[in-house]
Amino acid sequence: MGGVPRMGRYPSSAAKDLTESPAPKLLGTLDPERVQSKSFEDDGPPPWESDPKWTKDNTNARRYVDVPDEWELRWLNPRQIDHAGFRDWKAVPAGHERITVKNRSMIAADNTIRKGGHDGMLLAYMPKSWVASRLRLKNEYVAKMTQSAVDRQQHLQEQVNRGGFGPNMRVESIKHPTHTSGLAPEDRVPA
């Protein structure tokens, strides 16, 4: 009976290895005073706290390059670029005469500036006036969508109160939640 698996409780050597684990080893200790005295004032925040907003990471880009002041810089994730495109952002070319790269190891083979290796975060720029205009357009879109949601809620309330969902159903009031805005408060541009 070659090639037929055995059914039953026959532990293999691999199963035995999975049920026994090695004992833990002490590799070292951390000095609590050194851990608490570490400050990030000179180095900036640690990488896992570099930007509280998930949509962009632009906190430390000017530490690595000198570019014109009218440019807004962002680190773009290559997966987001593959998914949504550059959306008017342009890759910062390392060989341009207006750009000085302070850390030459960040220059990739395709003449872009990357953080984290050849397929890491890509440094991109957009004029600051374009960023402000895109934020204004985004604010207008969010306001339009919010008003649409409020109108639909009022229409639903009227339908329910007219008996469209049964004679015993009534809605006293509907309030649109305020926490559903598409923009963080710091990204909102006053109208």
C-alpha cells in the first residue's frame, strides 16, 4: 500500500518537534535610567511616531534634501502609488541642479530619493499652492457629501413619519454624526 496515508494517532517526528519548545534564555537587560533619559529632540520623533496622520509622512524630508521652499515634500508609499497613482505629486529627481541630497545613499538607481531601500518610501514634491488648492477642493467635496447625508437623513425621517415603514413607526429627531468628516482638523482650509 504505497502512497496511502495512515489514518490514526501516529505522531511523526515533526509533530514531536512542534509539541516541545526550548526553554527561554536571558539575553540581557535594559538599564531603566538610560531608557527614560533618551530624548528624541535632536533626532526627531521615533519612526513609529513620525506622523500621526496615516495619509502622509512629511515630518523629516527636509533633513535629507535641500529643495526650494515653495515645494511641499511627502514620503509616498510605493504600494499607495501602485494603487492610486501619484495624484499630481512628482518624484524628486536626485540629479536636478536645484536639489542637494545630503545622504547620497538614499539615491536609487532610477534617480529618485528613497527611504528604506530600493523599494522603500519615495520622496515626492508638489508646489505648496497646489496642495492648498487640492485641500480646498477636498473640503468642498466633504461639505457636499456631508450635506447630501443630512438631506438623505431628513428625507428618511419624513418617509418614516408619513407611514412609509408602517403605521406604528415614528422618528422624533435625526442628527448627523460630526465625527465622519473626511479631513483631519489640521488639514481643513477655512472657506
